[in-house]
Amino acid sequence: MGKGMQDIVKQKDRFLEKLEENAADRTAFRILVVDDELSILELVKTALETLENYNVEIASSAADALEWVMDSEKPFDCFLLDIQMPEMDGIELLKQIRILPEYADTPILMLTAMSDRKYIDHAFLEGASDYVNKPFDFLELRSRIKRAHAQVEARRKAEVKEQHRLGPDRGWAQEREFNFEDPLSLEGVKQSLRYIEFDNYVAQLARRKLFSSQAISIMLHDAKLFYDLAGCSGFRSVIREMAHGIQSAISDLDCVFSYRGGGVFLLIIHGRKVSDFIVSSNNLGEYLGAQIRQHISDDRIEVLVGNPVGLRVLSRTGAANAVQKAVTAVQQLENELCKAEQNAEAYELNAAQSAHAKDQRSIYETVLNELYGEENFMMHR
């Protein structure tokens, strides 16, 4: 092979290597790990880069992490944050990252030794995607990272698909259409979590083996009919009013909630005030209905509250089953109410038909009386 041909082959090889490097750089999953313990940082970095095609960067303080975020040309795909750090802790760092529009949906996992529920609640309510306690298993950590990323990507794809369906003349500021079963986000509503984060929160409760918590479901009665008649905009307005009403009702409780789609909300309530709330929940439906009707004048609006379900569970599966049981409770309540309404309608229809038949007979008898006279009429009856 001549020297010229060798040079061409070398150039081709370098070109192919460059393409492979660029492709690897595009596909590498970028993670920023933030912890003030250097041994933890190096351990996590080595383990994740060994297990997966992850590009892991590390920061030993919140200030260093924010500098990484601001100076990085390519955005990070995931964050792992410790909570206990000097100067700025992990939850404050979480809040600072979530302020940035490009990181509004990015998975942020709290990787921490803090196991008190107040830290768990605070982290989730400030926007954490998941919560992993130290010491942790690296295979489980990898699984949590992959699941969080897959869930966020699915949410983003659904939003992009919806935007394409609406066309280029409809901006993000416009009210987007959605399906009845879609779990809407409730931005700006205190004590509320999005669908995915709520499930991870309940799973974390199960790992901590909490036995004093209750799950309660709340449903907009005849929600599907209301959705069909009012459309997406009207239905979204009612759901947001319900959310604000729930937030007002639980403002002094240790509680979080989430909209699950299909007109259903789920609440997780903790602590000594649970029993008081359960007693008053009989009137909660009426209270929420009245709250909504103050802003949306529609007499059809009615809110149902299901029976509470204890979260006396020891596993993620058990927690999911308890939550589903709470949803089933309010669905059964609606089925019973629908049957009662149908029976009432049938009774009213029968009563109306009977009254109509009685009126017809009375008219018939009056005509006969006038034709034959009273004596002859009595003989022809």
C-alpha cells in the first residue's frame, strides 16, 4: 500500500473515531452528584460509570454545583443531591435548580442519610423526583435513576406530541387539550405532588414503615360527563378549584396530595390530627363543592370523599395496593350514588306516568258523566 493510500486510510480511521466519540458524547447520560464527602463522590462516580454509559460529574458543595450548572454547555440529565451540606443544603440547592426552566422536569434524586419524614416531605414538596437513603445499593440506585429518567422522558414526549397535534399556531401559553384520565400538574398549589413524585413518596413511606398514616381519595362526581360537556378548559378550571379547596381544608394538617386523573385526588395524612380530619371528612365533600361553586357557577358540581385506608404496609407493592384501595373506595361510593340517582329517576318517571294515567282516567270519567248523566254514567262504569 502506497504512502498516499496509507494517509487516506489513517484520515478515514481518525474521522470514524471522531464520529464514534461524538456519538458517545451525544448519547452519554450526564449526571451531577453533589456531596460534601469526597469519598462518597468518588465511589458513586466510579460505580455509576462502571455499571452504565453514564458521564458523571461531581461537586463537593452547592456553590460548586450551581457553577457546574451555569457553565455547562450541555445540560445535565439527572442530579443526585445530598441534603446535609454546609452553607447551602441539598434542599435549597434543589430549589435553585428547579427555578431554571431547562431543569423543571429533570430527575433530581436526594441521595442522603437523612431519614426523618420531615426531610422526605420537604424534599418532595420542593420538587425532588425520588429519595434514596444511605447506605444504598448501587444496582437499586441505577434502577431508580433509569426509572426516573424514563418517566420524565415519557411525560416530555406526551407534551411534545400534544404540541405537534395542536399545530405551530398554539404556543405553550395556550391551554392544551388532554384526555380525561391524564394526571394534570397543579403548579403553584401548596402540599401537592405530581403523579410520579407522589408514587415515589408513598414508596418511601413504605420503606420507613409508617403505621399512623391514612390514604383518602376525593372525586368529582360525574367527572366524565362534566369533562365531555365543559371541555378541557372548563374541566381544568374545576380541577384547579378542587385542588385549592383541598389545600385550604388541609392547611393545618401534616398532609400531601396529588391529582391522579379521572377527577380523582389522593391524600396522604399523617399524625395525631388524622382522626379529627376523618370525622370531619363527612362534611368535606359539601365544603369542597361549595368552594368550587363560589368560582364556577354550576349546580351539577358535587364532590365525594371515600373512606380512609390505613397505610399499614411494609413494601412498595403494599403501599401501591393501599393507595388503590383508597381510590376504589371513592369509586364504589360514586357507583352507589349513581344507582341511587337512577332509582330516584325511575321512581319519578313511574310516579309521573301513574299521575298521567290517573289524569287521563279522570278526564275519561268526566266526559262519560257529561254524555250519560250521573245515573247512566254510574251504570256504565
